[in-house]
Amino acid sequence: MIRSVAFRSTILSIALFALFVIAWHLGVQQGASGGAAVDPEYARLVGAAAATGGQTPMPGPLDVAATIWRHFTDPFYVRGTNDMGIGIQLAYSLARVLTGFLTAAAIAIPLGFLIGMSPVVYRALDPFIQILKPISPLAWMPLALYTIRDSAISSIFVIFICSIWPMLINTAFGVASVRKEWLNVARTLEVGHLRRAFTVILPAAAPTILTGMRISIGIAWLVIVAAEMLVGGTGIGYFVWNEWNNLSITNIVTAILLIGIVGMILDQILARFTKLVTYPE
Amino acid sequence: MSEKYISIEGIARRFPSPDGGVTTIFEDLWFAMKRGEFVCVIGHSGCGKTTVLNILAGLDEPSTGVVVVDGKAIEGPSLDRAVIFQSHALLPWKTVMGNVAYAVRSKWLKWSQAEVAAQAQKFIDLVHLTGAEAKKPAMLSGGMKQRVGIARALAIEPKIMLMDEPFSALDALTRGSLQDEVRTICAMTSQTVFMITHDVDEAIYLADKIVLMTNGPGARIAEIVENPLPKARQRRDVHKHPAYYPLRNHIIDFLVSRSKSFAAEIEALRGAGRPYDPRHPPVARPGIPEPTIAAPVEPFRVSAAG
């Protein structure tokens, strides 16, 4: 029965995807057939792209597939600052996200640990966290640019500031809600503070901490696109904005798809780690 | 003083109550245990049994009074006093071996990996869990989990075992076989055991002395019942001993009626010229001809009852 559910859901997924592609294909063809008549001389003057009435035609699934294939076969070319392979752009974005995220983890997890261990610190820091948490990370961008004076580091800072809160809050919560009986076991065994932190509290809180990390990386990947659109230069966000300026809708659609896939992979990696540290009770 | 291996001296536990006053869970408890003695505490929920055990474990502190173990007042938890928790409290991310070895490692920090594993294995075998070493607690039955808890407590070779209703969550058959094992192991290692239970038969089967506590708040030790059954009792014939039912009835009578009305009993004792002395609670030996209620050795003024 389980196998048949998996089988049927796969069939349904494929069917839905096929339906979507066909609808997309038909929809695009309909739009293209109604192309506005343009003065041929004007068309010659402004170039081929504008010949369809000043509007780039919406690409069909076949155009996008061709572009994806082109990017996949040659992802790492560099032909100048505004023409780099999509693999290179993704690598830039990933490097920023990972730098910001790992820096945030290196600070948030130990700090969250201390906050979770002490009810006094927990309460003292709570109002700050509550105020800082809902701030859109992009709102920090001007301040970052002004103080850091480096657009690349500023975008990393924005990733840092957006990924720190879920990890901080989850770590503190996970540490504060370690079952009392487990702590009592450690106490009756006269386990020292440091050993207790690593052998009882950390494993007990690990699933909650990993969940925080998973939320953080999701947010970081959402924010990097917008941050790179602002700072420019490199990265998948800049790529999307650049292709918008080029009016290359196929490239934009390709990039959107890739952003989704990379985001999913990041999420799945952390989901895998979460599964490793989760314990059944 | 060598008589008193554990000496509970006038402990009380008070909490601020929601209405601004003070709630006293129990007060002025005095009680001593000899080395190698098996003591069960019986009383209704809320009389502070678990708090007494936590104070003995060093996990909790009395509001007043002290507990002296082996000539030293308790200051926090110690590896000399192992606790078997009601909820077994195994670390769910560790295997059976991991849980027992964790305790062994905590006691002997300098031991090699092999020494720790050998000590843990010895006690896993002792509680008949050989073969389940690599299992996580979630894969074990309730009885097996509690066996791991027992192995973990025994593996650190404690001087005292503290058990908080260790078998209450188990079915009757499993409970019976675990009681047998605990009895055998404790006799073998001549452990000093302090155990809380709700089960009268369990107390009769296991204990040398049974401490009866009155209902809380303001709980007291009403009586210490000395078990008249022979030390080498067997499960198959323990209930045929002539003293078994008098003893059982005595404890059940206490639980059903006397535990509630003990304040009136204190008054009656005072009226009879044998005032209740919290330092020397009456000792009973039901089932033995002419059950003697030991009079206080020296006259003490009874503090205002209640």
C-alpha cells in the first residue's frame, strides 16, 4: 500500500508538471500570435528585440529548456564583469550565504547556550531580541554600507543579521527546556559543568538548534537575492537584475528555477543533519 | 553513631503558598538507617516522599534540619548515592551501553575505554540485558528501561541506593521479576536502600523497615514498622507466613484511615501518657504476639502538634 501511494503520487506529480508545461506553452503561443504591428523601419532602427512591439515575448518552456541546457553545459565562463556563467554567480551567492550563516551560527549557538542556561540573562536579553528580530534584514543595508564601506561585506552582514535570530532563539529555547530529569541524572553523577553542557544539554537541545539553523538558512537564501540586487556586482540576485536590464526573460526564468533548487538543496542538507541528531523518546 | 549510617534530623520543607502564607509539606522528620538496611516509605501522594528522597539524593534542600550520611551532612548530590528515577530518566540519544557507560565514566574519569565498557557490561549482564547493549531506550519495553536504570545506578557501586517508585509504571509480572532481581542484587552487595513505594506488598517483600508517613501538608512520620518476616523470605511462600496478613492489614489500615486522622491519634497518645515524639516515632511489629509500641527512651516535650 505504501509503495502504491508513492507510485501514485509520483505519477500525479509528473502529470501536474506536464499539464503546467503544456499550459505554459499554449499560453505563450497565443500571446505571440497577437504581436502588434510595428513600422518595419522603426523595427530596423531599434533592433530585433523591439520588433515585437517594444516587448520581449514571454519565452515558452522550450526556450527556457534550451537556456537551461546552455547554462548547464557551460556554467563557469567569464566574459567580462557583466557576463559570467550562472554557476559562478551561484557560487558567489552561496559563498556569501555560507559565510554570513556560519558566522551567525558561531555566535548565536554559544550565546544562545548561555542565554538558555540562565533565566536572568534570558529575561534581560529578551526585549532586545524581540525588537531586533522582526526588522527586515535589508533595512540594515544602508547602515552596513555606511559603517563597513564595502558592498560585498555589507551583503554578508545582512545575511549574518537575518540568520542570527532564529538560531539564537531556538538554541536558547532548546537549552532552557532540557528535561529536568536528564539534568538530575547529570547532577547525581556529579558531572562537571562543561561535560554536562556537551554530554547532556547539547545532545538534548540539538534537534531544536538544528531546526533553528534550518529556518536561518532558508531566510538567508531568501535575503541574498534581494541583497545582491541592491549591492550589484556578482551573485545570483545581481544576475536576475542584470538579465532584467537585458530583457532576457529566459535567463530570469532559469535563474528563478535555480534559486528554488539551490534553496531546496540547502534545506534538505540541514533536514538530513536534523534527522541525525533527533532522538525518539 | 555507627548505628546510624543515614540520619535524617528534623528536616522540614516549606513553600510560599499562593495566598501569601507558607505551606509546610512535612516537618520535623527524624529517622535513622543502619548500613545494609532496606527501608521503604509508604504514604499518600502529596506527603513529600519524593522530596525526602530528593533531599537524600542532594537534589533538593530541606528548609530546616539536616541529613547526615556516614557522619557527614549532605551537601549536594554525590556518586556515593545512586538514584533510580521513577521515569527511568535514560538519555534517549544514548544506547543501553552508552547510558550505563556514561555513569561509569562519571565515577572513574581516568579509566580507559575498555575498563569502562567492561564495568558497564558487568552490570548490563547482571540485570539480564545481555544482547540489548546497542539498543536505544525508545526500542526497549518499560521493564527493560527500568533495568537499564538499575544497571546505571549499580554500576557506579554506590553506598546507598535511592529508589523513587521504581516499579510503579510496570505491569505486575515485570514488577515481580524486577523486585526479585533488586532483592537478590541488594542482598548480594549488602546495599543500603531507601525506596519509595505505593505498593504495600512490594514494601513487605523488600523492606526491613517500613516508614509510614501521614498525609500532607504537614506530614510526619507516624510509625516505623519493623518487618517481622524472616530476612530470607521467598516470593512463593512469603504470603503464607503467619505474620504476613497482620502486617499487611496494619499498613492498609494506616493508609485507609489512620494516615488522615493522625493528629487525633497524637492527642490520644498524649492523653495516654505516651506523648508522640517526632524524634522517636513509635515502632510497631505487627504479627508478633503482643505488638509493642516502643515508648520514648527519654522524655521529650512534644512540639505543638500540626
